[in-house]
Amino acid sequence: MALSPKKKATIIKSSARHDKDTGSPEVQVNLISKRIDDLSKHLKKNRKDKHSRRGLLGLVAERRTHLEYLKKKNPVKHAELLKKIKE
């Protein structure tokens, strides 16, 4: 369930630190969060799709890793990002 280039560009634009930023933890967490949301919706309709469930668990672990890194490097941005994700 890949993101379309338009959706990806809007997510990057909303959370980028500068114009060409695609790799900062904030951008990565927002992209992963969108993919998690999409997969969660898919799994509500397709309960027996075990392969997608495994992918979802991997994405959740990846997002957690990025959040731990951000918390270590910049706790203020980490708190702001968590508030933004929960909205």
C-alpha cells in the first residue's frame, strides 16, 4: 500500500525542516504514520490478511525506533511530533 506521490509530497511539505528535507526523523515518522493509518483501515476490512498485519507490525516498530532517536536527540521536537501524530 504505497503512498501516491502527491500525498507523499504534501506530508513531506507539512513536516520538513527545509525545502529539500526528506530524511529528517519528523518527515519519516509522518510518512510511516500515514502508511500505518492506511494499513489499519485495510485490516479492518480484511481481517484475515496476515501478510499485511505483519507489515503493519514492522512499520510500528520502525516508527518507534525513529521516535526513540528523536527523543534522544531533541526532546522538544519529540513532544511536538507526538501531539501532532495523536491528532
